[in-house]
Amino acid sequence: MTESAFGAALRGGKFVVTAEVAPPVSADPADLLARALPLKGHATAVNVTDGAGAKAHMSSIAASVILLQNGIEPVLQVTCRDRNRLALESDFIGAAALGIRNVLILTGDDPKLGDQPDTKPVFDFTSAALLQMAQKMRTEHALPTGTAIKGNLDFVLGGADMPLDPPADWAPKSLVAKIDAGADFVQTQFCMDTRIVRAYAKRLMDLGVAQRVRILIGVAPLPSAKSARWMKEKLFGTIIDDAYIDRLDKAADPKAEGIKLCAELMQELATIPGISGAHVMAPQNPSAIPLVIEASGVAGKPRAL
């Protein structure tokens, strides 16, 4: 199994741009491809969500394979919410057999927040523990029991993080635990405030943490000030600069301004030491993702080291 294009890009010193699609509630591949094909050639890799919002969709493994078959490199999202360790171990082996090489490990949304709140959550592992298990599988080619795994499991492993304006005594314990467990990259929650990204990245650089992992900041081409305010108030961990919202409020064409703002943000992110890329998400406005990536012009360009 050769290295994934995403893995090579992360190691290559270039600014990496990823995007994200939520698989549809559909058994027709055409419905998934309608969302994913516009991203082809724009994003280095495309995340495939795993039951986002604690709702059922086409499985993330099946959707990842469909993307592979159509020339799009997927990042398979795997949550701890739905499956015990036996199922997760089997899924990792199956994903590798199908040619999936990039995996983002997440805790997963609480089922009580979804449309079937009586669903029983599993959470057999924390995200750090699942990363550690996946790391053992790829490096030792063995299950936790010691049973040998045949074939290649050359995964590029990732986790999630939330940027913040770090107080003087802040220590990134959760992030370090994920790196120690085997994370090669992290993708963050939305952070549309470069002052905070700079402070976050500088502290991670000063602590020697950013040098150990590739950090991709979550961004979005927001379609309106109303949408931005809702995200800032309701979506846990989201950071949006008030000046960003003010520009959307005053814009004659808020959707166009949202694309322009996000492109400007990505251009600045590419200048911040310790930041390796951007992860563009727009669940309510997916057609804007290729537009903002193209407008930014930073994908594949040298990043600040």
C-alpha cells in the first residue's frame, strides 16, 4: 500500500486544504457524488462524516469507497459513539482492505442530540484510546490481543481539537494525549479569528507541540450574519470574530462576502507558523466550498514553518 496523497501533502511542507461531505440518507451513489464531485481537484482530501448530528446516513466506509472509485481521496471519520472495540477493529481492517488510508477519529455527537434520542451510545473507547489502538494496529500489525493482522494498514491517523486564546497556565493535555496516541494530524472546530489562531499556534510552537503534528484549522464560507451568530452561540467550541459578522451584516451580497472573508482567512492562516492547512466545512452551503478554495489560492502553496 503506497502512501496516501493526503499523507504526502502533510509531510511536504505545503499548505493543505481539506473539505467535508455528509453522506446522504440514500442508497444511490449519485446522491453522494452530487455533493462530492464538485470538490474533486480542489481539496487534497475530503472528509466523510460518520453519523453526523447523531443521525443515520449512508455508512462512512461505503461513502469513502464510492469517493475512491471516483478519484477523490477520502478521510474516513470514525466515531466512538456507535461501535464497540470488536466492531471498530474489524472496521479498520476492512477499511484498509478497501484502500482507505486516512482516518479521523472522533468521540461522536451524543445520541440525545439526534433524531432518535433513545439510541444507546457505546463509547467503549475514548478518542485517544481508539487512536492508540489504531496506532498499535498499524505499527505492530496486531490486534490488542496479539493476534497478527495480515496485509497493510498504513493509515494516516487524525484527531480533533478546539483552538482557543490560551491563558498563561494553559496546557494542551487533550491534544498531547492524541499525539502521543498516534495522531499525525488534527482538524479543528471552526475558528474564524486569526488573532486567536496566532495565539493558539504560538503557544503550541513554544511548547514543542505543533512540531509533532499537522494542524488544519476549521473554517467556513458563512452565507449570512444570522448563520454566523447562530454558530457562534449554539455550536460548541466555535469562534467567530465579531468584525467578521459585522462585514456579513453590512454586505450587499452576504454569500459572496462570506466566500471572500473565508478566502482571506485561509490566506492569512497560510502565514502562521505551526498551522499546516485549513479544513473547509459548509454543511448548509456545500456549493461554496470549491469557490472559496479556488478564491484563496493557497492550496498546495508553501506554508509558514
